[in-house]
Amino acid sequence: ATRLLVQGNSGSGKSHLLRRLLERSAGQVQQIIIDPEGDFVTLGERYGHVAITAADYSVTEVARFAARIREHRTSVVLDLEGLEME
């Protein structure tokens, strides 16, 4: 059980680094990507991740998805683009 944090200034290459890491490890580890700007949605199509657009569902529905994803160890991209800040 490990975690990864990538932090840096705007334009420093965080998204590029993360995309490369995710592409290289797809299929080897479960990936749960919380994507505030919709940058990683295409990983779902390319690597078989479940892609969830949070704005299309209620908080309760997203919580149910989370439980199923943990249970089945499925990789997922949770697209937060279009949500209100609350």
C-alpha cells in the first residue's frame, strides 16, 4: 500500500509526469485518479479504466461507485470538471 504526491508550480510538468507514470504502470497496479480538470479521461479509453464524470451523478451515487471500485480493485478516472466548488 503506497501513495504518491506530485507537487509543483503551474507549468512545471506535473501532468506530463503523472501521465507517463500512469501509462507505464497501467495494468500492474490499481489506479484511482481524481482529475479536477479532465486531463486524464483518455486513460479510461486507452487502458480500460472506468471513467466517471462526477457532474453527472449525485454524491450518493459517486460514493456507491467508490465502494464498488474498492471492492473489485478496478482502476478509475474520476473527472471533476464541471462540478461546483462546494
